[in-house]
Amino acid sequence: MRKLAAAFLLLILTATLANSQPQIQRRKLANEVKAEFLHAWQGYKKYAWGHDDLKPLSKSHHDWYAQPLLMTPVDALDTMIIMGFKDEAARTKEFILDNLSFDKDIYVQNFEITIRLLGGLLSAYQLTGDRRLLKLAEDLGTRLLPVFDSPTGLPYRYVNLRTGKVRGEVTNPAETGTLLIEFGTLSKLTRKPIFYEKAKRALVETYLRRSPLGLIGTRVNVETGQWTNTDSHISAEIDSYYEYLLKCWLLFGDKDCKKMWQVSIRAINRYLADQSTKRGELWYGHTDMHVGKRTATVYGALDAFFPAVLAMSGDLDKADRLQTSSFRMWNQNGIEPEEFDYAKLEVVSAGYPLRPEIVESTYYLYHYTKDPRYLRMGELLWRDFVKHCRTDEGYAALKSVVTKEKSDSMQSFLFAETFKYFYLLFAPPRTLDFNKVIFNTEAHPIRR
């Protein structure tokens, strides 16, 4: 009887500690994230103001193209607003409006400009109501439209913002299929259907080129519509295509997107999901799109977005199991690598460019389950992130998660995604109503 009573008391104590520990830490952690956001932001302002990115080790700047496009200010603006930095956000917004012009004779990568700049401007407009931001977004969207003028409707990779000339006929599903949230929102706000129509056709044309198994490949020629690489997976060059199938159904109520998501997730779970390791974990690997044969047991930092998508789709069981695998990958070296062989538990590509995806999935899973272990998971991620990536003037990517050697790079998505998802995980739910927004793949919240 004593043993039974003792076990019962231990169970109660364990449950109490599990539930109370994260609650004590949340406000403190949220404030820590805000402080570190400002630390990195001040470093950017001190050494890279007016340019795209800070180089935190050399204390200099990096621009994507011959002329800067203010990547970091645009990407950071909605996070500032969400964190409550009203004065800093107001100054940043005015700087963007006074200095950002898209009338530049430069070729830009349509996908990156869409998710970072177009998405950032649209989100900032919805948060502030300043129509000058919408006007700037419309100008950008109009300049990007020529990418869709291919024989198939699949977009070219690059477009000249001034001349409209295009290039880059070999692209990938992430770049053809991760445009509808931004172009569709621009269409709704400007009441110009062309933006929605062009981006949706690109999404549909990508889907129509799936194999009889329901899978898509890694590379496709936009002029011929033929696959040039048939490797199928949920990782780089495909990842956000699947994300947008689901999110565009939820954001726009688009029934075509719903059908495409439902067909695709069945194929993903049948051919890409992998439970073959001796440890019985769930991972998602690589197969050939035509035959469904396993070609690689590689998973990575980018793949770690998928638990969030699974959770959003209602599949919390697979979401939790895959998140556990992502967390194992992180803990292998105290921070996640770009690519990881889950069968051998070995790093394949050792870099860490400050990616947010595992934090994103932690946030989604906590939102849907309210399970405090996701808060504890998030706290560990945060501690490791600060420990290994903080510098005197910002945050630095890692050349290797094994050696922890830093790289002279701090991309804008640190502000748009990584800090934002960490903050939202720990901040009070009223900070941003999850159920009233859809995040684009750069974590810019768009109103449902």
C-alpha cells in the first residue's frame, strides 16, 4: 500500500512539475527573444543599414544584387510590430517607403523576392493599414509577372525588374509552387485577378506533372515541362510547394488546392515516409518519383517544417512523431545540420544558416496540443541557438554544427522567421491570433 501511495505521489509531482515549469519560464523567455532580436537588429543598423544583410563577423554588409533591396528591413518589419517595438517599426517603415524602389535594372530570383519582399510588404500593410506599402507591393508584383510568360505557365527563375526580361528555364517545384499566398493576397487586395490566376496556374501545372504514383521531382524545365531530376522528397527545392497546397486551401478556400493537397499527402505518406530504421522512428526520405524506390535516407533542417504542415492538416500523430525525429537530429550535435542521414545518424551537410523550421513546427504543435513538453523543447532549442550562434554584433550562421565554427552570414529570415517563431512560442496567445492568419513560407502572417 505504501509503495502504491508513493508511486501515486510521484506521478502527481511529475505531472505538476511538467505543467508548472514552462509556465514559469514563458514570459522570461519571450523577453529574452525580444532582447536578442534587438541585439541583432542594432548590429544590422550599425554595420549594414540600407543594405540587404549584415555580415556579423567582418562587421560589414552583403547585398544580393548590384543594388540593395532592403531585405532585412522588409523581412523584419512585421516581427517588430508583433513584438511591440512601435517606434522602431515606425522608423523602419518610413525608411522603407523613402528608400525602396523596384525600378532597377537587375535580374532577381522571383521566388525569394516573392516570399521575402512581396510577402513582407503585404503583411506589413495588413498590420499597419498604410496603403503606401500596398502600392509598393503592387509595383513589385507587376514587375514580377513576366516570369509566368513561359510555354507551360511555369515561371522562369529570374526576371529583370526594369525590362521584364526573364531567364532560368530549369527550376524546381518550390519556386513554381510557392507563390499563390503572396500573389493571391495581392490580387484580393488590389482586386486584380491576374495575380491570382498566374500564380495558381503555376501551382496547378506543377501538380499536373506528378508521376502516376502522385509524386513530383526536384527539377523541371519551364519551356518543355519535362523533369530534369526525378528525385522526390519534402526537402529543398520541393518543400514549400506542399506547404502552399494546404495553406492556399485554408487561406482562400480554394477547392482545387484542397484536392491537390489530399492527393499529394497520400503519396507522400505512402512513398516518402520511412519507418524502416531499427529504432522505429518516423522520418521522410528520398525516392524516385516514377518507381517509388528509396534512394536516400536523408532528412534535414528544411524538412523540419513538415511537422507543422502535418499538424495544420490535422494529423497530430505523425506530426508529433516526426517532430521527435527532428529533435533527435538537433540533439545529435546540439544544433541541427543542413542534411542528416537518419539511418546512420550521421551528418551529411554540416552547415546551419540560422534556419527556423524546427522552431516553426514546435510553435504549431504547441498551439494545437498545448502540451508543455513542446515549450521545454523550444527552450532547449533557444538555449542552444543563442549559445552557438550569438556574436558581439548579431547572430552568425555555422559552417559546421560539429565544430561550431561560425560563418560570416546573417540572412534576413533570422528576423522574419527564427526570432518570430521563438517569440510566438513563448509569448501570450493574444500576441497574434493564430486562427486568423496564415503564415507564408517566410513567416509573414497574412489575414485569413
